[in-house]
Amino acid sequence: MTQKPTSDALVLFGASGDLANKMLYPALQAMVKRDHFDMPVIGVSRSEWDDAHLRDHARDSVQQSHTMDKPAFDKLAGMLHYVPGDYRDPATFDKLQQALNGAKHPLYYLAIPPSTYSDVVKGLDRIGATRGARVVAEKPFGRDLASARSLNQTLHHVFEEDSILRIDHYLGKETVLNLPYFRFANSFIEPIWNRNHIRSVQITMAETFGIGSRGKLYESLGAIRDVVQNHMLQVVAMLAMEPPQGEHGEAFRDEKVKVFKSIRPLTAEDVVRGQYQGYRQEQDVAADSDTETFAALRLHLDSWRWAGVPFFIRAGKRMAVTATEVMVELKRPPQKVFDEPRPRHPNHVRFQLGPDRVAIGIGVRAKRPGPAMVGEDMELFVCDQKHEGMSAYERLIGDAIRGDVSQFDREDGVEEAWRIIEPVLKQPTSLYDYAAGSWGPAEADALIAHYGSWQAPRVKS
Ligand code: BG6
């Protein structure tokens, strides 16, 4: 891998926004605490703040995340500077240039709506601050294939592809990174990891909470754009990819893009959309909103390894539990040897991806002690522990600073993901309502019925 220059300043566009508040300041403090971060942080936004105001804001943010570490925070506070201004105003970028103080490799974090990317890129270009720099763009990258292409063009106008880091925080999660690690660091998995042994794969991303104060944004997204096009498809890619030639550089991304290319565009028969009862009464939500807060999907992968194995996804808000889990169901043994009712659950491999827990369980049958040859379902745990390591943002900001692009989305990957889901965005399917605290609309059960039923994630705290 060619060594890329390490960033020497972090510029946070959208410094007063929700993402910076919830995710970025706590991640920066955690990095400082580990001695992984030491550079000026220049917050930019329209709010008429000064350095002191930004520091207070960052302190509140870290306190709200319950991670305050005073020495680390004080150190971070000393790195924070603020530049107020409109992204269309050249004066904003003149002030930014001064604040950059000769930094040669700034990292620009675009925690701002994609509609403002083009103004920022123009402003940076005008002050000659894009050479040697990198840019981080948040998900979802665009709202369909055409807008993703246009955003790519905007960024490519001044940045090379390997300086554009399209972030999807799922790719920084310990639990998600454990999927390819578990697959490719062991030899016993590979022989069964294909259509000969696997019957179906299901991924559930359930959240008990609703949209909170994000009504305005969520109305423009819906569950498919918010989490399926990105987080869920990335999990599918990690489960389905061929072994990459090493962990760095383009190897991972090449293999993930091949998976995306093998996935058929969705049709109406493969999707069930739902909306929780009460959603239309949420703040900033239209009284006749057609936005889905739940989606269940069936994906078909046309590849040698996966042909005929359906990948089911369901993701929803205001569900029965908060948990993300992958259930890989294996085929039943070919013959019935023991005179017992067929086991209800065949073998499986289960990955718990969240919240805050790394668990891999292998479902087996074992004989119950006693005279009869009858058994029971059991689960062997490869690991089952609370995850207290780096947060996803912490890891990915660290990667971005070092210029390691392997866990960021590439142009072709993001466009392929839109290609897969675009047909059902252009022609939305029926919307079914579901009770808050349930598992979504009953119609989602029909999607999977031929393969059994949705498995509720096993929640453990
Ligand atoms: C975000 C979505 O990207 O991911 C949210 O916009 C969702 O709607 C969140 O709640 C889930 O992330 P995590 O890390 O809590 O599983």
C-alpha cells in the first residue's frame, strides 16, 4: 500500500448540526483520549458563534453522550476553532484559509446537506485548498442514481476518487467488520458458505424508537434510503463477498462491488413497506405521508456462490426491540436418521451486530440425555460479549486521517447500490401500517413464508 499523507487539520462543515453534535465531538474526544488525534479542528457553519461558543457546544455534546473525560476534553477544546459564514459567501472561505494557517493536508468533513456540497467545493477550489486534501461525505450519498452521479461529478471536479471518503458508519462497526474477519480468518466456514449448504440469509435491523425530531429529514428519506441502500446492503456485501486479496486498499471494495453487481434490481414483489401507527402525527411529518418507516425485502444474487439463496432484509423503527442481527440458515441434513419429529430449526450461524454486542452463535442439534435418540436445539457461542471498543465514527475518522479508504464507499459501489433499489423508489409499492412495538406489518411474513419465518433477534444487554 502506498503511504498517503496524514491529515494535518480537520475542517468540520456543519459544526453546529445534528451529526456533529451526536457523533463527531464524542468520537474526537475518544480519539484524543487514546492519543490518536492531535490537530486543529476548524468548525464551520452558518451559526454566528465564536471559538468559545463552539467549545461550549462540543462540551454539551460530549456530556450528552455520557463519555466526558475532562483531561481529554480540555485537550480537544484547545484544538477547536470556529469560522462562521454562509457556504455561498467567498468571505467564509477567506476566513477558513486564515484559520487553516498553512495546513497542507486538510480533511474536510461534509456534515451538511448534499445540496450544499457544490458551494463548499467551489469555495475550497477558489482559495486553492483542495490539493493534498481529502473529503468525507455522509450517507445516504444522493437520493437516487442520478443524484448520486451528479454528487460524484461535483466532488470529482476537484478531488481524485481516492481522496473522497463516502462514509457509512456500519463499515466502522466492530461487529460488522467481524463478518469478513470470521469468514476469512477461519477455514471451516468456506466449504459451507455457498448455495450447497445455505438455504437463506436474513438480516433484521430493528429499533424501538421512532424518528424523534428528525421528521423533516426522514420524510425525504424513508427506511429504504435511510438504512437499506447503505447499511443493510453493506452487511449483505460483507456476508456474500469473495475473499479479498488482503485487507487494505481497493481489495475489499473490489469484492463488495462485485456482490452489488450480482444483485438484481428490486421489483414490487420483493418489497413490503410499512409505516408505524402514529408516524403521521410526528413533528414535521405530512398528515398524508407515504414515507415508509419499515421495509422488508428479498434480494436475488446472480452469482455462482449464491444463485437461488434469497437474502431477506427487514428494517424498521418503533419495533419490538432494538437489535441488528444476521441469521444464516443452513439446509437440513439430507436424510432422517432418528425417529423424532424433524427439528424445528436447522443449523444456523447467527451474528449479532448490535447494539453494543459482538456475538456469533452456531445453531446445532445435540442429543438430549436419556434412552431415546432425540435431541434439542442448542447454540454454541464463538463469542458473546459486550463491545466496549472504538465507536464506528472513531475508527472511520482515524482511517480518513491516514487516508485508508478500504472501509469507505467507492463511486461504483454507491451507484450500484442505488441501481438495486431505484425501481422501488421510482414506483413506491403499497404502504401497510403496523402497531408501534410490533414486528412490522403482517404482509412482511408472506415475503419469507416459503423459507419459514422471520427470526426475532436475541436481545441481551
Ligand atoms: C443512521 C440512520 O444512519 O443509522 C438512523 O440514519 C439509524 O435512522 C442509525 O437509527 C442506526 O445506527 P446504529 O449504529 O445505532 O445501528
